[in-house]
Amino acid sequence: MFPIAAGIGIALCAWRWGDWRNWRVYLPTIHYFIIFDLLYNLFTWNHRLWEYPSPPNLLPNHLTMNLFITFIFYPSFILIYLYRYPEGGSVAARVKYVLSWAALWAAWELCMYALGQCVYHHGWNFGWSLAFLLVMIPMLRLHYKNPLVAYALSIPITVFLLLWFQVPVLQLN
């Protein structure tokens, strides 16, 4: 129930505080995020690092829960995060902004974990999630400003994670 409520909550927040008038401006970054999330699910189909078990989740399995999060939570997050980013602020203000979003996301994940609605496997843990958030959230801003650099950096990061966690990418069956 918690992820459904959180997804609806962030969608309502995006409706209120996101930049819906200019949603097309953010669409490439939304696509970037969704593509890499879907690639995670493809690459880790038989070797998930984290998953959303059912039960206790209301949706029938990891895939449907992940699709709900991917298509509701992520676009809503991006519409708020990029629109409210302190463009002309100091470096300290931008770092504080990124850390605030990472803390918010981490709190959401901790709630999911505590409620048994997210479980870790194959060496992944909350520490890895936190490190990933501290890379992922600035990467979204980088993609928004310079997509080619973000893609160029995302590929070695993805390869590193696949190798570190020994994900058998060639075993997709």
C-alpha cells in the first residue's frame, strides 16, 4: 500500500509544484531515467539486486510494481526536481538541494524496506542505494543540461555495477 500511496502523493505534488506547462522540456530526461530503469530490469531479470515482493505489495508482482513506480513516481519526481533546481544559486545551495532530494528518496526506500515492500539481494544493501542516489540524482540534472555527457558517464557506471554485482547479463532466459 505504501508505494501506491507514495506514488499518488508525488504525482499530486508534481501536479502542484511541477512544471506541467513545459513538460516536453523535461521529457528527454524522463525517458533517460525510464530507459535505464528498464535496462536494469532487463539485465537483472534472473539476478535482481532489489525487488518489490508481492505480497505485501498490492500489485501482483515485481514487474507491475516497478512499472507503476517507473511511470508515475519517476516522471513526477523529475518534473519537480528539475523545475525547482536552484539554477542561479550558489554551489552550496545546489549541493544542499541534491542532498535534500537524496535524503527524501532514501527515506522513501527505508520505509519500503522496513515494511518489507523492497528487499535486497546479491550484495545490494541500503548503503549501495544511498551511493547510487548520490550519483543518480546529479546525473538527472547533468542529462537535462548535457545529455551526451550523461549517457557517456552512464555506460561505464552501468558496466561497473553489472560487473561488481556479477550480474549474468548474457543469461536473459
